[in-house]
Amino acid sequence: MLHLRLPASAGHKVRHAIGAVLVACSLACFGPAADLRAGTLLSPDAPTLVRKSAEPFGLFAYAQPDGPLHEKWLGVQRRLDDERVQLALCDSDRNHCASTAALQFLAIVDSARERDGRARLGEINRAINLAIRPMSDLAQYGEIDVWSSPLATFYRGAGDCEDYAIAKYLALRQAGISPDDLRIVVMRNIILGEDHAVAAVRLDSHWMMLDNQRMAMVEDAYVRNYRPLFVIGQTGIFKYDVS
């Protein structure tokens, strides 16, 4: 597992933003998967989101070509590539697949493929929320910044919010969703002062948030009490311009 080490010269703002992603995210995902936390309150009114870009939340985001978060995501991407090969091998001969984690993951993907559109996304959100117990990196690894690959998370049966989001990201891709329509979004809960990661999927030009804290998917236009910080996808890490 990667261990994030900030250089001594890194500024306070960088330490605060990245550290919050790695630490507070773990705290944000305790409690039942279907529980509605303060940061996922929905507005009863019609969405008023003005989209300035095609990214989730309609905000401009600029590339982060280097830095600790960038390196961490590169490591995750490499493990995702390896696990896609492992999943393909298990899928071709399930009777001889030695990985119970891979078989469990494939079963979720199979069930999702039997559905279309929103139902496919909802099946993956629900199944992965139920398959993983919420547990902080500190409790599980004795560290505070471990980003696990999906099969490692399924093997342990536990993880924190970014582990759920990464597992959903791969499951959605395995279920046939284009990587162009997949993101991981890191957001700040402005009420609790904690950061949280979710998977995001574009469906019919709308971005749906797949959150480990709730079974129902939420469109980005309805999310309240969160400020988006970073958006992560196949092409890398992007920082939202929230100025």
C-alpha cells in the first residue's frame, strides 16, 4: 500500500487539503450505509446548479500533474489494471478461480449487467455498500492514508469512503460504463469539517453520486452542505476552482 509523505517544503494549504482527504474521509463513513448524514442533506427545491463545465457539479477544474495525491492515484490505477486482468482470468474459469474476493466482485458485476440505466448504477451502489464494513485506515492498517484496490478491500471486507468509491469505480467500468462517464469526487462537508469521497457516474447528461453513506443515489444538483475539492478520473487528478 502507498504511504503518502509530504515534503517538508509543502505549504500549509496543500497539507490541509490532502491530509483532510486522507484522514477525515475515514471518519465520515462510520455508521450504517443507508444513514443520512448532515453532509448529504438534499434540498426539497428544484436544482439551481449552473453548469460551467461537463464535470460533476458543473465547476471548472484544472489538472494537478504532480504532487502526493497525483502519485497516490497513479498507484491505484496500476493496481486497477492488474485487478482487471485477474478478474478477466477468474471470469473465464470461475470454477478454478482461487480468489473469493474476485468471485464476490464478479457476482456484483453480473447482477448489475442484468439491469440497465439507473437500475444498473443503483445495484452496484447498494451491493458494494452492503459488501464492505466501514472501518478507518488507522483501525485497519495503523496508518491514515491507505488507498486500497477493490479486490484488497473485498478480501478484508472493510474500508473507508475512498475504498468504497474506488471499488464502485472499477465495478461500474466492469459493468460496461465508459471511463469517460466515471469519476471519484472528493468533497468537504462544510458542516462537519470533514472530507468525503464518492463515486460519480454520468447518466443521460446528469452526474449521480454513489455514496457509501446512503443507498439512494443523488444527483449532484441536489447535494447540499458539501464543497467539491477534487475530481479524479482516467485522465488524472483535477482540482476544482471554487474561488
